[in-house]
Amino acid sequence: MSPVDSIHEPALARFARQLHTLLGLRTALRWAAWWLLALGVVVLVARMLGPFDLLLLWIGLIGLVPLTLTAGFVEWQRRPSLAAVRAAFDRYNHCGGLVMAAAQTDTSAWSESGATAQLPPLRWDSRRTLGLFAAAALFLAGTLLIPDRFASLSAAQPLDIGKQAEELRAQIQGLEDEKILKEEKAVEWKQDLAKVGKEASGTDPAKTWEALDHLKQSAGDLARQAAEEAIAKTAQLAKAEALGQTTGLLPEKSEALAGKLMQELAALINAAKLDEGLFKGQIPPELLEAAKKGALDPAQLKELLRQLQMNKQQLADALQHLNELKLIDPAKLGECKKAGQCPNPEGLAAFLAEQGENPESLAELMEMLGNGGVNRGPGAAPMTWQDPSSEDGARFKEQVLPVKPNLKDSQLSGVSRSTPEVNKGNSPGVTGALSGSAAGGGSAQAQLLLPRHKSAVQRYFKRETTLPPPTK
Amino acid sequence: MTDSTLLRPDELRPATELTQKILAQLDRALLGRTELHRLVLVGILARGHILLEGLPGLGKTALVKTIGRILQLEFKRVQFTPDLMPGDVLGSHILQETTAGKRELIFQPGPIFTNILLADEINRASPKTQSAMLETMQEGAVTLLGVTRPVPQPFFVLASQNPIELEGTYPLPEAQLDRFLFRLLVNSVNADVLHGIISDRRRGELPEPDWQLSRDQLKSLFRLMDRIFLATAVARYIARLVAATHRGANEATETVNKYITYGASPRAAIAIAEAARAHALIAGRPTVGFEDVKAVAPSVLNHRLILNYQARFDQMDTTKLTADLLARLDETGLKLPADVRLEDIKA
């Protein structure tokens, strides 16, 4: 290496590196800009065609890494020759060809010349490239931020029922946990719910809402049925508990009365059907058997009372759970609590002791005890104001009113520009997607006919009917 | 055989001093022509012929005479006129009687057998006469009646032509123009120079040079010229520059494509390289740089470009075209993108 080389070679190498780096950065930025633009277009098209998967975006962004490396490699491949770099260095420093000649011949005799050579400053007007890159990045961000209602042009617009589906899934799980719903049925309902969520389409939301309402109603019916049963069982348990406590409070000489009370208790236990229905009791079988036969010793009676209280509490807890899941009306919960209240056993015991051994019906006494009413002495007379009406010829259909919605859990579906109309009539408020549908079913949406539907209606009535002509 | 090693400073310095002395003598003789003198010396060191173009009375003849005196070279002048015949320039055979009483054709050399030939108003002679000098300018020899006679070396033709009063003139053919290394434009001088001329010169007589270059010194300058190093990148630049004068070439500029019918010949590239070497020698550098090429290229190219009619309409001449080409063509060949550039050259 000649002395001139030794002076200029490090600077030349540094200058070449700067040049290559700058060109590589420039190319990488330009390629990245075009890549982001293309990615934005892909994202936009994907969002227009259907649901957008974020994975696509991540793959696109990760693709920037190999793209940058490729840009660097390509720029390295077509980097300016060292001779050209030397020429630029020579030209900038007015070396008069010495730096260029150093690559070909010995220039050591001229080492003093060009000793103060400097690196030629590189200038890159990056405004256009950076502008393009920024525009591409903004475009990509814009394609991600466009609301679905503007971005989605496909026939199958997605319908977000996530919140409703999640709530319904929790209800089904709750019913399954409480053993109200069988496991296989729960699995079937969950599959149905997943299918509804998958097929939810904004172009035909009524179908989705109808399916959701069907599942919700099925779950609600089952829950209400269970609640009714729980209330009935709770009432029976409360009576049994009262009788059991009354038996324990009777004077010692009232064996006969105690035996009669035990028979009544056995009748109540049998009527409660604790081992049947949606809520099966958890009383040990031998104790339950003894209670049904009316052959309980004091210890068993005490244990039975404990078990009755525990079962009553379990029923109350189950109803509380159902209420939390919004499957039953809070009133049902109150009803259950009321049913579970134990009548005054001390009063009943005193009354029975006073009445002696011939009470007509202990159960009726217990119904009356503590409930107020006209005191007509022993026995109650039904109060009848007129003859009972006949239900012949009248059809009644039981309809369970929907649970009053909690507004704090409501979801904004849209904002209307028009002034909301106040219903001045006294018609009851209707809720749910099935509101307004025909009684016979078939449609879950109440369509309001507008003037623009006139032609469609006319076409409907002008169609050729396939019905047979009326017979005379 | 040329020495391929780079000139050492101690070798180059005396030569540079000699060239500076020549220039000093020229500047002393003719006032206000520094750049012209430098280019003329470049042409001589490059052993090229020079076409001086300018109005009468600007000192063209005086310049050539002064050079002859400084270089101590034989100098002859031919005033070209329409009736000038080739024999008047080259020489002719004359029938003479020998001492033995026989008669034979004796060659009588013409004025071209000299070191420096001043062809004054060369465009006034007929093409036949102008072309008579072609062989001599290129080969350094005269062939008459099958006999080739070399002219003395070094041999230079310094021609002058008047750009006005073109009636009755014969513009030089392209082939002959191409043989001139330079076409130098001799422009008017300013008032200060004129004041100096009339103050110092009685009847315009030129002062005698107080220093002259010996023939040996001239030969040594020619030898050193051969050792001025032309780097590959500079040679490439010269090649690209000449190629770019052709319409449709890769690096041809917009003005070239628009105005030029024919570009410069390979002889132009050779001329630029040689002239750039001489320019570097005068500047005291052992290697040719881009600045040397840029300094000599306009004078080399300005008479080798054939322009079209559009150029005349747009008042475009070869000087402007060459300047535009030099400004736009990147010397280094870095081929940087349009938005990336090197900072301006360090002052």
C-alpha cells in the first residue's frame, strides 16, 4: 500500500460506508413505504370482504424486516464502484487525480498533497421518501381505524352479538351448575349458541336475534320452572320444619298429639317430594324413610330439622344464583324467602295443647297461623263473594312476562336522528327482538311499511295465486 | 517507450517552472490574454494544431510570432487567399539544369516545412489548398510525386480565421477541422488592457522576449508529458463525455439530443486526454484530474460538434452546448439517485 493510500484509505472506506448506508436506508424506506401501501390495500380489501384477522396485519408488519434486509442486500449489490468513490473523493478534495491514481500506481512521492482531505458531505433530499413513507403509514392506520360500517361492503356483514352470547352462555352454564339443565342438553345449547354466533349476519339480524331469543326463552322457562318448584318445595319444607319444631315444643303428656303431628309431618315430607324434580333433596335416605313413616325419635327429628333447614338454604341459594344470572324475576326470590319463613311454632304448640287431641287439620291450622284473617273460631270458612266464573269457552294462554331489563347493562345499537316518539297510550311497554311479531310466529321483526314499500306491496298482491278457486 | 512510474516532485517542478516562464513571456508580450496563452501552451505541449478564431487586429499573428521566438522554433507564415495553390504551401518540383547539363525536377520545399506554420485566414483559401495540409497535419509528412518528405519536428499549424466577412470564403471541411486540437476564440480586450497596450507599445511592436526555451528543454517537456498519469476514472470520464455528444447516447443531455446532428469523433477523446495531460503539467500535477479535463474540453469540442437548424433558431452554439454538457455530466460516475447528491466541491 502506498503512503497516499495509507492516508486516504480509511477515509475512503468511511465515505463508501456512509454512501452505502445512505443508499440502503433510502431504498429500504422507499420499499417499506410501498409495502405499507400494499398492506393497507390488503387490509382494506380484507375488511371489505369479511371479518378481519389481526394476524394478517402482524404478518405484514413482520414482513418489513426481511424487506429491509433485502433492500440492504440489493443496494449492496449495486453499490457504486470503489473507483467511482475514489473519483468523488478526489474531486471534492481537489486532489487532481492523485487519489484515483493511487489505486493504480505508487503515489508515495506525493504524500504531502491531499493530507488534509475531508470526507465529501452527502446530502439526501429525503422529503419525498419520508413523505411517501408517512403517507403509507397513515393510509395503513386509516384502513385499520375505519369503522366496520364503512369498511365492510360484503354481503355478509358481521353482527356483533358477543355480549348477548356471553350472557346466554353464562346462563346455560349456571343452569348446568345448578343441575337444572342436563349436561348433554347444556352441551347442545352451547353448540347452538356457537353456531348462532358464527352465522350472525348484519344483513339479516332478525334471524340471529330470533335464535338468540329462542335460546334465552328456553333457558328462562327452565329457570322459572325450577324457581316455581323451588318455591313450592321451600314452602313444604318450611311447613315441615314448623311441624317438626312444634312437635319438639309439645308438653310431655301429649304423646297422642305428638304422634298425630308426626303423621302430619310424614304427609308433608311425602308431599314435598324431596327426592324428585329439578331440585333433589339431600336428606339421608334412612332419615327420609323414617320421616315418611312418621317414626322419628327425638334425635332423628333434630337431625331432620337440620337437614330441612340446609335444603331450604340450598334452594334459596340456587334461586339467588338464577336471579344473579337474570334468569328469574327478583320477585321470585322474594317469594321464595317468604315461603321459607317458618310459622310461629311456639304459638302452634300452645294452640294445639289448648285444643287437645282433635284438631281437624294441622296443615290448615298452620296455613292460618300468623296470616291474619277473620277469626271464626276453630276452622276457617272460605269467603266467597259470588259464584265462581266458568272458564268454559275461554282459552287462556299462560304468558311469562319478560324480565324487566336493567338499563345499566344496555348496549348502544345506534342513534336516530329523528325525535323519539312518545307513546301516549297506556299500552304496555314491549321489549325484546320478538316484540311486535305476529302471534303465529314466522317473523321476529315488526316491519313498518313506508311509502317506498308501496310498489313491493302492490307486487305482492298482484302475484299469481296458486290457491284453488273457491268452491260454491 | 514511456516510463510508467509517476513523476516525482523534483522531476515535475523544473518542468512546471519552464511552462510558467513561457506563460510569463507570453503574458509580457501580449497583454490580457492569460487564459488564451495557457491554452495555446497546452496545445503546443500536446503537439496539437490550433485554430485561432477572432476579429482582425486582436493579436493572433503576434501571438504565433511570439511563441516561435520563445520556443526558438522556425516560424513561417502563409497568407491564405482564394488563388493560393497547394504547391504554394507544400512546395513544388522545379525543372533545373544540373551541373552535368541534364535537366531534372528538383523539389523546392514550401513554407509548410517549418516548425510553426501560421496559416493566416485559412478559410479564404480553396478547399483544395486547405486539404493539401491534411496529411502534414496528421502524419507530419508531405507526399509529392510519390515521395514522402517529413516536416521538421515539432510541427504545429496555428491557423487563424475571421468569423466575419464570410463572402468568398471556404469554411473548413469537417475532416480538416477535426485535425485541429483546439479552436480558440480570441476575444476583444477591455479598456485597461488597451490602455496598457498603447502606453507601453510604440506602433504595436512586440517586446523581445528576455528568456527563451531551448530545444532540449522543449524535448524534456515533451518527455515529461508522456509520464503525466491518466487515471482510469478520468479516462472513463473523457470517454463518457465524448460519447455523450452524440444524439441518443446513454448520457446525452436534452440539449444534445435536441441540437446536435453529429457528435465528436474518437480523435476528440484523444485530444482531450492529451490536452488534459498538458494542463496538469502546467498546473504542476503528476496526474490528470477532472478539472484539467473540464478546462480543455470546451476548446476541443467546440469545433467538432455539428449542430442542426433548430440550434440556429434557438441561437444555440457549441460553446453553450459544451458548457451545458460539462455541467450536467457527473464526472465521478457514481450514478447517485436524483435526491442524493454530494455537497458542492470544497472551495
